Amino acid sequence: MADTTPKPKEIAKIDHTPPLMRGWMDEPAEIKKGIYCYGSKPSNLEYVDMPFPREWSPLNDDWNLPENWKDIVKEGFKDRLDRFRSVKLFMDICVRCGACADKCHFFIGSGDPRNMPVLRAELIRSVYRRNFTTGGKLLGKLAGARDLDKDVLKEWWYYLYQCTECRRCSVFCPYGIDMAEITIFGRELTNLVGLNIDWIAAPVANCYRTGNHLGIQPHAYKDMLDFFTDEIEDITGIRMEQDLNRKGAEILFITPSGDVFADPGTYTCMGYMMLFHYLKNLGLDITWSTYASEGGNFGYFTSHEMAKRLNAKMYAEAKRLGVKWILGGECGHMWRVLNQYMDTFNGPADNLEEPVSPITGTKFENARSTKMVHIIEFTADLIKNNKLKLDPSRNDNLNVTFHDSCNPARGMGILEEPRYIINNVCNNFYEMPPNTIREQTFCCGSGAGLNAGENMELRMRGGLARANAVKYVHEKFGVNMLACICAIDRAVFPNLMEYWVPEVDVTGIHEMVANAMIFEGEKKRTTDLRGEPLPGMEEEEDV
Amino acid sequence: MNFIVSILFSGFAFSVVVLIPWIGVGAFDLRVFFGVIVPYAAMATFFVGIVVRVIDWARSPVPFRIPTTAGQGWSFPWIKSNPIDNPKGMGGVIVRMLFEVLLFRSLFRNTSLEYRRTGGLPKIDYEWEKWLWLSALVFHWSFLVVFLRHFRFFMEPIPGFVHLLENLDGFLQLGVLPFNGLGVPGVYITDGLLLAAVTYLFLRRIYISQVRYISLPADYFPLLLIIGLGLSGVLMRYFLRVDITAVKELAIGLFKFSPKVPDGIGVLFFIHLFILCVLIAYFPFSKLMHFIGVFLSPTRNLANNNRFVRHVNPWNYPVATHTYEEYEDEFREHMVEAGIPVEKGVEPKEEDKEVPETSQKE
């Protein structure tokens, strides 16, 4: 964590009362260190042919904008009003009732009034009114309208990259106005003039080239899986080799690359590998791919078009390998894209077949068009059909709570399956308060491409609402493990927990599954996947 | 622009709306203008404006099916799904929309943030907050009942449902304050509820700091119009009676397109009518369009069935992708070396053969 990040007690001094006498239009936004992310580097935009690649810094007065940037943005605005009913409607129908205001984790954690979803949207609506409504053209400020100028554009950029597209506000909005939709739209506009953040632009360029956000090349990807294979062998005594890019497999497995890259995601990855090995004898025929080695989609945080360009690899690779269907790993926005966009972007996947579990024979009817199944659904079905031999007491050292990741919750609705699995692989499960889970779940504070390092203060603020709920169950039930089904969660929660609730660790669900799974011919398991002693095995470790 | 400017501006606009008919009828006796021309113009603006706006919305397609899922989706038979908050098909969507439109279900979820610090560290709670939902619900339903009750002035004979509503609405059988004498009509509950709710909605814009900060003149103005509309109506009904027979003659004439303005209608009625005209003429250009917009909202009116029913984007266009061939061309040698299957083998070149051996020796 950056040394400059203020301490929790500093950050905790949050005032949620906006200024009394000065309206928000009267004060230009101040771009603060620790909150903003670095601007996109030209090479990353060039690689994917995004417009106006250049060196620029958010702190500079001059952002080196193209001369006709206003026309570009206005033209882009109009074009999108004609292409997205959502945007047009959401510009027109907000009544500013304020129901969304205190629902945003960034407002809760910062008190910055522009982080109230309604006001973040008004930053854009005000320009809409000025350019596209009669009232706004005639009355200006009195109609809530203002001109698009450089300060406004900077304000957009600053606050659009302080929204994690988590959709919590849209649950509470009486008209379903979705700030995520407005942010997606607004970010498309900033990208028209070359303004992105590098933490999004770099993964996009990487993913385009190497197949994954982290830029892991095929041989390195294999190295990583090999490394995990060795680790697993150490723990279980069984060598669980995985197939890569194998033609003719029945199923293609795609997971976020974060899972192969850093702890604790890697343990989840080992969990997948162990599950696949376990099922091999039961008839699972599955391959991983280095070309489609990314489940996530940072293109989605750039533009619909970029999302589609990156997403295309999944069906293309499925077709090339000749698989019947695709299995997807634990990830958040990945599943919003897969659920609500993929088939529309790049379907229909006619060369694939309606997914059927080769182990249980269950037809995944809810995926009969996209042909892509969530591994949580897949595993829940296995457990329901008694296909896994599990010893949940191996997770008895864990008091688990479950964080519903925003997108699987509010962009899909996969709420019960993960809980079903958790309840079958561990004995101590405690829910956080109802206002903070399921469809009302709080974001980790670092989603939608904001999991950079330079904006650590923003992330700690944004994650406060989630951390506060974790702290509650930690103090009440002794919760020491935060489970989630999102790779970004696994990447960012360790920092967040260390900052707000230091005694709580982070895990994916398949890590716990793998710990509990009893393999035929395994050696006596004394440690979990992290190499820490299993409950009751502490002595043996010492010996 | 702060909230005082916003309130002053909308208050000023509202005052003008009241003064125009007051002076127009009171001083210049422009009864036909305010009794016939303005109402027709306002109604035309209302209907044409709404149609134009809705067509404009509808012209923009819905490229992606993006419902906000607020409950368990449909997956396995053994997992209980939430067919209303996460609808699988049209039936669920209809129920969801009905809940939304009739009962303001999303607003019902509202809570209020309670932020405290204990020992310098944050402690966050989410408190019960149903006042916004309650006042919104009371306001909209009361407005509807009041509107329907007005059919007694437009229609002859008075339709049965109006009598029914009047009886229900007036069941408390309250007379007005005793000093007003006999013959005073019973008090309608909705008159009071409407005014109370709309006043609350106005006041909360001022005393809730966050709502105060985001409120625009466009938020205060319609509330003032509705308060003015309600007050002038209440005044007419309970205190400063107008000639109801004459008013009804005017109203029926308007709806039969043979308008005439009978004598004996007081200025207060023209103020009431003019406020209404401004409100409906303002309607299509304002946030009041939420009334229709909510039906078109793609996060609410679509089923979460993307994975089993494909949604088609009418403007979907081909995009540049990085193909597998390009990928393999870049990484083929590494892949072969690592034992990853490839489509094309590595073409052996003379110098390539030499290089690894020499490098190994080093």
C-alpha cells in the first residue's frame, strides 16, 4: 500500500453534508492524488487503434486534447443518444429524489457529493440539457444546463473513473436509472478524445495481444499452471496435469487471468485444476486455452466496441478447438458481459451445443443460447448430485462470510448457488447484514478497472461500506475468511481487509471446495492449498 | 447557483403563473382566452408533446438486454428463483413493472445512511427510511383520485365510479370548520393527503442536505404548481365557493368542442385552471415524463433471459479482432517449445537451428 495513503482514522473523518450555499456548478472539481488513476499511455491506445494516443497527465492543466475535441464529444453524445434508449431515457427522466444518493459506496466512503450517483449523472445531464434540450439552450444554469468546456470534461473523466459500474444505485432507483450505464456511456465519450486510465488501457492492449489482461504469454501461462501442478502434488501427492489448447475437448474452460497470477486467486485456480482432475475419471473432457486466457473484459470499461473485440476470442477459440460448450471461472464483470452482452456481441454460437454436465447429465437450460456455464452452477450441480466426496471439516479453521460480487448479483442473479456450495464445503458460514448482501451488496470499491495502485485512497474509501459489514460479522461471529466469486475481489480485498479489518483473509469458493475434496489415492492431507496446517493437523506440521 | 436561487427562481416563475390569470381575468376580463384558448393550447401541447417525446425515445433501440437483477435468477429446479425481481420472461416482467408503477417497489427498498465514528473508526448503519416512499405513494395515488373525482365536472351524467370514489374518499364525513356555515361539502381525505404529501416532498428538498444540493429549479417548480393547484382547488371547494354549475358548463363545453364561457365564474377558478394548463403544457418537456419513461426503462422492463434467449442488437457491426492465427504467428516458437499444440509447425530455418545450441553453450 502506498505510503501516502492516509490512515484509517484520517479517512474516517467523512462529512456527508454537501456545501450549503455553493452549488455544485459553481465549483470546478479538484483532481486529487490518491483518488485519480494515471492517464492512458499512448502505446496502449495505439495497439488497439484507439483515437488520439498521446502523453498526458491528469494533473497538468493542458491535457493535449485534439483541437476539435468539443465537436467530437458532442457528435459522440448525439450518436449514442440515437443508439441507446437507456442513455436517452436516463438523461430525461431522473426526478432527483435522492434515493440513490447514499447508496453509492464511493459517496459513503468519501462524502464527495459528486459521488452521489444522481450528481455523477447530472455532470453529464447538464451538458445534455445545454446541447439537446430547448429549456437548457434557453435558460442555461437555471435549467440545470451548462456548457461543455475543459473543466467539465476533466470533471467527467475524474468522476467517471470513480464509479465501479456496480449498479447498486439502480436497485434503489424508482425508474431503474443505472449509473453503470451512464458511466459506460460517459467513458465511451472520454475515450473518443483519448482519455482513459492506463490501468484499463494497458490490460486492454495486453488482452488483445496475448489473450489476457496481464500480458501472460502462452509459454508463461503454461509455466504457471505447471507450477500449480507441482504445488498440488506436494499437498495431495497426486499429479493433476491440465490440458492447454487441446482440440476436440468437450469443454473449454476460461477464467480471469488474475487467478493464475497472484495470491489468493492462485489458490482458486488450483481449486479449479483439482476439481477438473477429480472429475476426469467421471468423464470430464476439458481444456484450457492460452489464446482465450481471459475471462474478464477491461474492454467493457472502455467501450462497448472494445468489449466486443476482446470478448470475440471466447467463441472464436471454442470454434477453433471444436468444443461443445464453455465453462467460465469465478469472476464478476466477466459474468455481466457473458450474461448480458456476449451472445448479442458475438453470437449466435451455433457451432456449440446446449451445455450438459458430462458428470451428472444435467442440462444447463439457462445457458442454452450462450452455451456458457458458470463454474459455480457447474459445481453446485455436482454437489447436489453427490458427485463430490467432501470433508467440510477441513475448512473448520474458517469462519466464512460471503461477498456477493456486484455483477453476478445485479447483472445476473447468481445468489443461492455460491451459498449452497459454501454450506457444503465448510461448517461455519455467517451472512453479513441484509442491506449489504445479495442484490444490495456493496462493491469492493476497486471494480470497473479501478484496481490500480495510485488511487489507493479511493479504493480504501470505496471499499469502506463492504469492509464495515465484514467487520460487523468479524466482531460478532469471529469471521476470518471473506469468500467471493470475483477475481478483482480476490485481487483487491486483501488490501482492503488489511486496511480496515486486518484479521480477515480472502478466498475464492473453489479454493474451499478443493480443500474439502477427498481424492482417491491422495496422501494424508496435512495442509490446505496455502500450505497452512489443516484443522487438527497443526501438531503433524510441527513434527 | 445554490438552493436559494433555485427556490427563488421557481417561486418567481410560479408567482407569474398565478398572476397572469389573476390580472388577465380580474383586470382585463379575458375569460375566453383563459377559459378556452389556453386550455386547448395546453392540452394540445400535452398530447402532442408526449407523443413526440415517446416516439423520440422509442426511436432509439435497446441494443443490449440489461435488466438490473434484484433477486435469484432462474437456474436449477432445486434453487428457488425470484421471478419478480429477476424475471425469466414476459410474465415476470409485467408483474415487476406493476409492482414498480403501482407500488414503487424500488423506492420501498430505500434506507438512510447513518455514519458515525467510534474511537475514530467508522461505523456505518442503514436506517429505516420509508418516508420518501410513503409520501411519493400517497402523493401519486391521491393525485389520481383527485383527478378522477374531477370527472364529475366533465361528464353528464356523472359516471358511477366517480360517486364510488367520492363516497370512499369522503367516508370520514367531516364537515369543514363550523364558522363556514351549513351546506359545506364533506372533506375528501385525498385533498388533505395530496397537499400534505406534496408539501413534505417540497420540504425534504430543503432540509435533507444531499437532496438540497442536487435539486434544480425544475424540481421545485412542478411541486409549487401542484401545491398551487391543490390549494386553489381546496379554497374553491371549502372556502371561497365558485359557481359549480357554470364551471361544469364550461368544462363540458370544452370537452364537447363547443366551448362557451358562462358568466359568474370567479377569478380563483381561472387561476386553478391556468396552473393546471401550465402543468400539463410543461409536462412533456420536464422530468414529469418519468411517468411514461418508467415503462421504457431497460433495466426494469426486460427479462433476465440473455443466456437462453438471444437478444439482437439492430446496429451490431463487425469489429477488428486479434485472430488466433495472428496470435500463433507471434508466439508459435514459444508455444512449440513449451509443448502447447499449434496449428502450423515452426518452419525450420538454417540460422534458427544454430542459435539455440550456441546459446545453450554459453
